[in-house]
Amino acid sequence: MRNRAQLRARAGGKPRLSVARSSKHISVQVIDDAQGVTLAHASTMEKEFRSSGKSGANLSAAEIVGKMIAQRAAKAGVTEVVFDRGGFVYHGRVKALAEAAREGGLKF
């Protein structure tokens, strides 16, 4: 809660890019805290990702999800976000997702 309160204070009205990671999957959402709505989301649990037969627990999966969220956020009209790593260390899959989202056009 303390981390999210500080993010909201620094956000200046920008949406929040929230990451959730487990041992098997990774998911991400673009959230507008002012209105309390999710603007875009992407995950390794989606049907199109699972049908490819790839694992959701590696760096390549995180990169794919990062590119997916960048495309979906652009479609929703979002270009700038505040990165919320959710208490996870900025390393490995979280870092790969963030870098892929930046390459896809999100600014944070």
C-alpha cells in the first residue's frame, strides 16, 4: 500500500502499469487510478499465448507480454505510464517486460 500511495503521488494523473508475477505466469495491466478502471491488460494466461505452447515462466514470455501491453495501451490512447513493479525486484522477467514495453512505445 505504501508503494502504491507513493506512485500515485508522483504519477501526476498518468495511468499505472502494474506487474504481477508468479512462478508460472506473468501479467500486466494499465490502470487509471483516478477512475478506477483497467485500460489495457496482457498475460501469459490468455488463450492466444497458451495455444502457442510456450512457457509463461521465462524471459521470452515476458518480452512478448511487454510488446502486447504496449500495443494494447497505444490502442487505448495511453503513451505515458508510471511503472508499478508491485514489490518485485527490477530484475529478470520484470525487467524484460519493462524493456519490451518501452521498445513498443510506452514511456516511463
